[in-house]
Amino acid sequence: MRVKPVDPNAVIHDPHTKRRLPAEGDDVPESTFWVRRLRAGEIVRIDEGAPVGNEPVQPLTTRGGK
């Protein structure tokens, strides 16, 4: 899974590699350590190609203009 820290200044180290999780995110295994970080709100999942930030969203409509 691909994750990034919620706070770009946070220091979160991978328990196996001992490397810091970069602010722009990185691929990590879906282990109990990373799932706990997700649940604690320290990191968020990011998807490749997904919108990042607060881009405006067009509402979906199911009917014509009447």
C-alpha cells in the first residue's frame, strides 16, 4: 500500500528498514505496524492517479435540466 504522513514534518520510521517515511509518501507492506499508524491517524493512504488536495468536485446528476 502507498502511504504518506498526515503531518509532513512527522518522523515515522519503517520498523524493518529504519528509514524515515518521506513526506511525499512511499510503498510499505500492509503489516500490523502500518495498519496501526493508519488507525492512529498518523498516516493516510494515497492512490496513484487519485486527486490530491481539495480540487472542486462536480456533483453527479441523474436527471436532465428540467
